[in-house]
Amino acid sequence: MDINPAQPIILEITEYENKLFPLDKIPDSAGVELYEKYKTQVDIEFPNYTTRQHWKLKAKGWVGYIPVTPELHLKINPKVPIQNLFGMLEYAYNLKGFRFLEGLMDCESLEDFYNNLAQILSHKVLERCRKGLYCTYLSKTQQLSYVRGRLDVRQIIQKPWNVKLKCDYEEHTADLKENQILAWTLYIIGRSSLCSERVSPTVRKAYHALQGLVTVQPCSAEDCIARQYNRLNADYQLLHDLWRFFLENSSPSHEKGNYKTLPFLVDMAYLYELFVAEWLKKNTPQGYFFKQQHPIQISQNRHFSIDILLCDTTGKTIAVLDTKYKSPELAGYTDIHQMISYANTTKCKEAFLIYPKELTQPLDIKSDQIRVRSLTFSLDDNLDRAGQTFLKNLFLFS
């Protein structure tokens, strides 16, 4: 695992804010690379008359770190306070209550956040390696030169000239998906550009502790979800929840050039959606419950998912809710029509669009019997306090 020691030029922008850079600050090749590979995350306008021959960049709801070229990296800072970014992570990935993570609340930058989290996780892997990795028995069938387990007698009779014996046996091994997830994520972290000189040795040490025992092969965030745990591997649940965060935001989803660093990019809209849904599920008033990502099938080939449903104890849908991680002056017509469609499909009369900031022109309209309104779940203040304010307003209207 190589960790890039080069010290590139780092440009900084903040999500949803335009920023101009002088013509000589970004080489043309880097501009093309950014446009071709990261147009989903960043709007880039090449130098022209309207930009006064400057580069114009704007992050589109993503935060993180992009190694555009070995010489030029782009850092995208969140509008959300770093402490609240961690608070969102706690709820979205079910980490609330793990006291050893509290030190992350003092982080002042995205790099601090990433490095401290990477170090905590690397220490956790080393601790598990000292205790012994989780192992289990796997059934195997192999041609061997000696007897192991159960012989395949039929093959011996059919092919008596074959000196290799077909044996069915069970092997006690640590090369399981539970441990492969850890090895692959450490590999991804090590190849990022965010590991400091203080943290890199710990990441390397944890990675090498797994080598030889665990196959390093690609794993996805989905591999971390709904795994089975028992008394022998219960501590893996936390590791997998944290590993899921790294894999969802650090996986090598873009083509690799001739350098080895990988992007770390957090989709803030997705994180906001996860956070709001998980916060509501953990703070549901008595007599109600929330459903997350409720699937709706319109026809055989057409279906969609509603972010959040508010239901009463009978299962009746009271309201449909959809998160919008943006702060426009007013709600878009497409979003309004979408909510009316959701309400019609679920046979409810109330629909809410949830924004991180209050709209300049709050939404409150009625279409037939369906009322669509805007609500705010703020990320600027204490998250639990903001959540309680949101709940109060939700039940005031619904």
C-alpha cells in the first residue's frame, strides 16, 4: 500500500459558493480532468471574457478532497460546521453513543476529521488483531496428495490412476468477508490524499497486520449492511458501520490515472437524507412511527422510493416528507409536483419538503385536497435542538 508523499498545490472552495482562480492557478490539463471526471460534483467554467479570464468553480452539494492531478488537489469545505458534520455522521451511520468517538467533536477541518477517524479505526483493527481476528470454518473441496476430511470414494473408483485425492473438509480461516471489509477499507484510506504524517504509519501498520491472513479484494458499502453478528464478532458491527462511511465516500469510482491517490467525497444531500431519517426514527413521538425509503411501484417497470413517511400506530400514512439539501429562495415546481404525486400514491393529505435553511419564500399551497409545505431542519445550530424544533412544527401542521 503506497501513501503518496508528494505535496501538491491545494485549492479550496466551499460547497454551493462560486470562487474564481487566476488563469495560471489551474493548468489546462487539470481543468479538463476536473471537468471530465468530476462534473457531477463540481461546476467548472473555463477562463473566458465573462469570467475575466479566471477559472470559475462551484461545488454542487459535495464536500471532500479531489486529487485532480499529482500536482493539484481540490478541497471542498462544507457550509455545515465540522462538529455538525460529525453529528450527522453519528446519526446517519448509527454511531450515537460510542464514547471513544467524542474526540472528533474538537476537529476544526475536514482533514482533522478524516485523519482522527482513520486513526481511531486503525487502532481498533490493531486491537482486534492482538486479540485474534474473527475466524470460522468454511467448507472446501480440493484435490490433495494426502487425506483430509472426507474422501470422494466415487472419484477414486472411477479414476484410480489419479494420484490426487478429492477431499471435502472444513478449514478454520480468518479470510472472511468480515475481515476483507477491514483490509479493503484500510487500502482505500491509505491511498487517499488525506492521511497526515502522524496517521499514515498507524494505517500502514493496521493494513500490514491483516496481510497474509486476509485477501485484499474490493468490497462495497453494501457489504457492511445487515451482516450477522454473534458473541465472537459483536465488536465488528461498529467497525463495519464506520467502514461503510469510508467506502461510500472514498471508493475508487473514478478512473485512475498514472497516480495512486483516490478521492474522498461526501454527498451531502445523501448524508442529509440519512441523518434526518435516522434522527426522526430515534426521536419519534409516542403514537407514531417513521418509514425510511418507502418503495412505491407505479407499474411493472416504473417505481420510486419516498424519503420518509410519517405513520400512526395503525399504519396509516399521515404525511410524506422529502429532504432537499439546497437553499433556494422558493421551492421548485418539479419538487412540488413530486410531493403531490407521493401524497396521492400513499392516500394522504399532507406533504412536506424539508430544507436545511428556511426558504426566503416559505411554501404553503393546496392542490385539490393535498397541502404541500416547506419545513426546516437546520444544520447551523445544535442538531438535537434543531430536530425538536422541526418536530414541533411538523406536528403543528400535520
